Amino acid sequence: METGLTSPFRIISDPEPERREPEWSVASSSLPIFRQAATRKTTPGGTAQASGMILLIGEPEQPLPRIRRAPILSTPSSRSSLEIRPIRGASVRNEIGYPVVAEDDYSVAAPRPASPAWLDFTTNRLRNLLRLPASWDTYTARPPEKAAAERALDFLFRHHRFTGATPSIVPLTDGGLQLEWHRDGIDVEVVFPVGEPVELYFYEEVTGHEWEGPADAGFLLFSLRERLARPLQIGE
Amino acid sequence: MTRLAGPASPETELFRRVSPDQVVVDETRRCLRMSSAAFRQAEMSIYFQDELASARREPASVIETAAHRNHFLAAVRVRVALDLFLEVRRSPGDDEAHGDVVGKKSSHQRDKKLSRAARWIVAPTHACREDLHETLPVSFRPAPPDPLTHLQSLLARAQK
């Protein structure tokens, strides 16, 4: 299946647990709002490389620790697009979209210059939505769940281009979330309900074509990676 | 006041509060619109136009309390709900005008049809013009900050 960006959340199920060092796992397991995200692979020569992002999508419920060091080696090629800084003393508190790359001397990269165009708005919006209280709709709505925000981010990283259009994000009354794009004569709505599969709704104004079904399949079926990355034209 | 009972006329408007968090950006039309999520509930609270009128209340009275000061108000006709095989029933509690639109498990296409047919009575600034009510008076409240920021940034990009 063709996908967009590599999902940044794979480190959570580390394929080589024996190579993981304690500092890495402490950061992700003890901080509920702290998503440590990295991809990792081992080269034929036996060295490993990792890169990814740390995303904060909620208010810190406790002070975030400083990352003292990162456990995984990187190859020189991975440095070219990243500005590498010494990890010692680096704090991730209140940082959003903080990409990291672990090196052989245990350092962490500064924010990667080419983060997705939609990331800043999306993470800020999710953070605001996660602050909503119960009954935010003045009826009986449940507050949005962190798991729904993570599913939405994961979906965007898997399917949406770096240059993709920023989605609108709305809360659902069951604690879920919904991503929406209304552009270029199409409506795309991706629904992340609590405890149910992710669904996509598609509508094309010119043809009147309407479709509803599994989100992964729908995104591919209607070439939404490409269609949602088309730049806006004046007068379009 | 005489309480109304029984089915409402198909042309009666049903008013629903819309949370500021359920306003989204329409990049095609460069404006703000209501999300279909505002209509996604198996049992959806609404207020009957006929009941409000008989009590000489304005539609906007259902968002006049402090708890609703940032909310908007949308209207959809009884006929639209009935066409989608939804039940429209009166359920007065704290408010005599209160009712519910009830259906089986929500479908996205159904929610979409409701939101497409709905028209603003109290709209956010920068609301899409086509979504304003054609006959009832429409008033405006400030657009919610997140969608407004989103809209402004895409307009700025388009100007470049």
C-alpha cells in the first residue's frame, strides 16, 4: 500500500528491545502526553539509525525531564538534513514537533527545517481541543480523548504529504475527533470515533459523487495525497 | 402560553446550538462553515421554532445564557429530518421549546445532508454567505480563533 510519510510512532514497539537504553523508555512510559516518535532500522553493518519527532499534544501533567542521551546510532547520511546539537542540557519542555536523531555520541537534533506544513496548526489545535471539558457542546459531549488525537496524527503522518493542506479538526461528542478538508471542490472528512474504525467521507461537487468507507482505502481510492497537496490558486 | 403538542409542520425550523469548535474552514469558498460533526448524535437536541414563537421568544434566546455566549445557532427544517427518516419529537424539560431529532446509528452521509441543509441564524463572522438563512434575520458573533487563524493563513498564502 502506498503511504505518505513514514509513521513516526514505530519506536513504541521496538523490534530490538535489548538495544534500547533506559533513558529512552523512561521518557515515553512515564509521561502520558509525551509522544516519542522515531523510526529505527539496523544497517547490514550492524549500526542502527533513528530519526523522528517528539510531539507534545497536551499540557504537560508533570515536568518533562531533560533527555540526557539517546540510545541509537545514526548514519552520516541522516545528518545532512538535520542540524545536530549536543543533547546535554537540552530541554524538550513545551516544544512541539521536536525532531530527534540519535547519534553515536548521543546527541539530539534541533527542530528539522522541513517539518510538514500542517504540523504547527494541527498540534496547536489538538492541544486546544484536548483542554475541552465535558459537555463542551453544552449538551452531553465527552471531552476529546488523547488516543483519538494520536490516531489522527498517525493517520496524517502515514497518508498526508509534507506539503498537504492543513486540516480543520473538530471534536466529536463521543470523545473522538474529525479531520476535514473542504477545498478544490471536494469535501473530505476523516472520522476517528472512540472504539470504532476510522472512516472517510468523500464528496465531489462537480460530479455529486459521494462515498463513505474505510479511511485508508478511501484516501488511496480518491488520490487524496495528491489532491490535498495541490497549491491554492488565486481565484480558484 | 399554550404548549404545542404533536407533530410540527414540515416547514417548521429546528434550531440547534453549534459549538465554536465545530466551525471549519471551507477553502473552496474561502469562508467558515459548520461541520457535519455538529449533527452527529443519535439523539440530537433542538429547539422548535413554533414553540419559541408562541412564547414570543427570538431563536437566539437559546444561546443567550453565559454558557452559550460563544456558540452559534443553526436552523434546519423538519422536512429535511423527515426525509432522512429521522423522528422529530418534542421533549420539553427545562425549556418548553426543547425537542430531539432521533435516529438509528448515525451515518456520515446523513449528518452531511443535515449540515448542508442547515442555515446560520447566529453565524460566525466570515461565515460562507450561502449558508446564511434566506428569510430569518441573521446576526453574527466573532469567529472562533482557531478556524479564523487557519482561514487567515490560507488567504495570506493565496495572496502571495
